Amino acid sequence: MNNSFDPATLGYPLRADFDRLALEKLLGELIEVDHHLARHLRAELLDGSHPQVSRESFERLRELCPTNGTYDAEEELGRTISELLFGKPLAK
């Protein structure tokens, strides 16, 4: 994991109070869309004592977030995870 990346520098501070149970459920859905990302987010945010997000995971999650305001199921999942973790969807 890249410990030097801080999404707050891009305007997306990781919420310290994110709902871990909700994230666990969402990652269960994400595994069907992007197994790699789901596995990495679980390791980065749920498996350790100090949750953090790597640049790679941040960028992959950003790719799931739409820019045109219309969401398909995968994009809705990306938006929901982003809002849970950062309080807002990630902009591309």
C-alpha cells in the first residue's frame, strides 16, 4: 500500500467515521464489478488499524464515478462508496 498518498490533498479527506458495516456490504457488491478494487479497499480500509486509501484504489474508484449525472448500476455503486468514504462522489 502506498502510505504517502493522502486524498485530502485532492479535496477528498477520508472520513474517520465512515460506516464500516455499510462499506463491507458495498464491497461485497463491488467484488462483482471490480474484484481487484474491492479486495484492495477491504485491505486498506477494513483489515488494518489505520484506514487509508492508496492512490491506485482512489483512481480506480474515481473511474466508477460518472461525470454526466446519470448513473448505471456500477456507477451508482462507485458514487455510493465515494460518498461513504469522502462525503461526496469523486470527480474525474
